[in-house]
Amino acid sequence: MDNSTNNKNIFQSELPCEKKNGHSIIQEFINNYPYGVQDLIKLLECGYQITYEDRKIMKEQFPTDTYKYYATFSRLAFKLYQEGHVELITTLITSGADLSGTIYTIEALLSNKPEYFSFQTNVWVCIANNAITHYKNHWIFCEAALKQSGKWEEVYKAESFLRKHNKLDKNEIITWKKPKEYKILKLLYPQLQVPAVRFLEDEQPDPYQTAISLFHKTELSDILETLSISIEKERPVWGYHHIAGATAEEKINTLWHTFPHEEFLEALFYLADHKHSSSILNLLIKEKANEIRDAIHAPNTLHKLQTGLEVGRIYHPEFLLLLWELGYRHKKAEDWQKDNSLTNTTKMRLYCLDKLFDNTLNIDLKEILTSSIIQAVCLIEDIRNNRITFTNHPNWKSRINSIRSASNHPLNNYWGYIDMALDNFHTKEGQSMRTYLCQKEPRIKLDNKEETIVKETNLYKALTILYPDIYN
């Protein structure tokens, strides 16, 4: 019998439910992407092995690069599970461009299939040059994969590669700042022969794991979840006769007055990656808005809320909108500018809420919080700053071409707005970003096809507030 199939049968009973809101868990993950990543992580940490049907759903509904990422990394997460290192799965799935690019390089070399990359000529030399330039922190594994796959001789003869290789600092490449990433690569690719390394000081605590440790499943969170489902499905409450009230709504009000507010809100935050949280908060706001507002801003509760928001542990759009309706704001405008803290889609979402919530343009903020629109705003922000931040792509050409080469990529729906950013944001030397990128990165797909620009959309209205000098 195939071991992986046998393993799956053994732990299948321990997995979270296969259906949520009538969808498969993978479909639910796709529907909530990118805000449902932690749901996928929980599933993988339980030992779930994605199936052919899961990959088929991902391939049909995700852009190509997103599909490749989650199909590949979900497969590798199962290997970590089999090796007994569940604690590394979060680091693997939420890794940055260095680790993910290194893994793509190794996978391409060991499988002799360069499909993770779009290079057309001198493919293996280009892949090696890309790795030695962009994934220097993990180069020893890339070099080992080149040798293991038999491609080293071919690559080493290329003058372009040899120049880069000769410039490597041999001490730097065996000095590691992230022991977890080294451990992941050693576990996933034990056949690769790499030199001994030395580690710098211990890693900083993983922010996502720190946030997770703040929120615990409790008896209260279980009760609230059950009561919220009764509200959503408009059905009677079964059980919980010890809680005063004939309906779910009345019982929730009883719990609010029975438990310390900090404890109640912690249970609510635990549920805040699902709709259950918004059903409960919406109910309480109707009569107890001032009490909830005061309780949320209590120092200890506020710290937990801010931490959960920062790492995307608290993310359900309806719950967020209710928080902002209560008057919560994540940062002052000057703090967003001062901190230069727009470094991922989660923080961009919080920034947009802070910036747009009190707008007078009748913007549907729930639409603004959708994955594709947040990604569009992130791309525009990167164009404004001429930087690669909100992506795992190593350069502009890879990032832009992955969008323009895929007719079903959601960002193509907003390309007219992105064109405006390319033409109206300029480098320090005065070049438009379009001109600059076309000169810097040949064959980048930035031909201006006069895309339609509709000014009545929620996105355009939002952009007039976020970037008033460009969109007006």
C-alpha cells in the first residue's frame, strides 16, 4: 500500500471538517484568499495531503503563479508533517521571496522541469544567475542542487554565471540568520550536500505564532460559535439551558454581562477569522456600542487586537468593518508615513480601512477589501516607490509578465488604473516608471494598449483618496 495514502487514512478523522459553508475547505480557502491562509495552515498542520481535485480547483480559480505556489508548498508541507516537524509548516507557507525562490530553484533542478520560471533560452544558466543574484542567503542549497542534478558543469562554463560566482563572499553564504529556514531545506532535500554553516543570534519570535499564542479555543468561544451559527441559520438554540435567554441573541447578551469583557472579547477574537465573529459583534453593537468601544480600547485587549490584525489572524472583512464603525483606527496618518510599514497585503488592508473609512464618496469598503483589489493597490504602491515589496517575484519583469501573460489574472481587470500609475509616477531622475522599467528590463510586457478606465468604480474612488495627485 502507498504510505502516503495509508497515513492520510490514519489521521483523516483528526482533520478539521471537510466542508465549511457548503464548500470544500480548499474552495473556502480560495474564496477567502489571501485572508484564509491560516485556515490552510491549520489543515496542513493536521496532516492534510492535498488531492488531485484540490489542485484542479486551485488551477482553475487561481492565477498561474498563485496556483504553483500553493500546490507546491502544500505538497512540501505534507513532507514536513511526515518528518514530524509540524511546527515548521507556518514558516514554510508564509515564507518570503528568498525561501520560496530557493525552493522553486531546487524543485526545477531536481525534477529537470524549469516550469517555475519563464526563461526561454539558456534556461539553466538563467535560473542559476537568478538564484545567485536574488537568493544569495540560501545559495549553498541552490549550488548543491545544481551539482546533484548534473547541471553544474553547463552553468559553470557560462561567463555571466562565473562572474557572479567569483564575487561571492564565501563566509557570508555559510552564515545563516534564520535557522528555521535552514532546517526546512535540510528536511525537504536531505540528498543535497551543503557545507557546514554557522548561525547568528537566535531568530526573533515568529509574529504569526506570537499572535496565535494570544488567542485560545475556550469553552466560551465554543459556545459563542454555536450561538452565532443559530443566528446565521435562523434556527432555535439546542442546549445551553444554564444560560439565561430563550434565543441565541438573548443568550449572547447574558454572556456579555456574565463574563469579564476582556475574556469575552478574547473569545470573539479567536473566532475573528470567520463570519461567526461579525454576527456576534453586530448583535452587541446595536445596544452596547459604548461598552464594547471602551472594552476594546482597554490596554491589554487593545494590544491583542492590534497584534491579531497586524499578522492577519483577525481578518474577516465584516468583522473589520464593524471594528472601524466602533471607532477603532489602527494608526494615525503620520504614523503610517513615519513607520514605512506598508510591507504586506495585510497591512495595506488596514491602511486602506484607516484612510478610507470616513470617506464621503460612498465607497463600498467590503469590495475594497477583496483580494484582487488589495493586490492592485499594492502593485500601485510599489510602482509609486519603485520597489518590489508585496510579492514573491524577484524582479519587475517576472512580476508584470506573470500578470499580463495570464488572461484570467484578476489584476488585468484593473490594468487601466495600473497604467495610470506607470505613466504618472516618476523616478528621481524624472522618467516615468513605464519608461524606466522598459529600459531596465527588456521584454517586460508594458505596452500601453489604452485600457478602459471607469471612474465610477469603487476602486477608482478609493485611488482618488489614496493617490490624489494621480487619480482625480
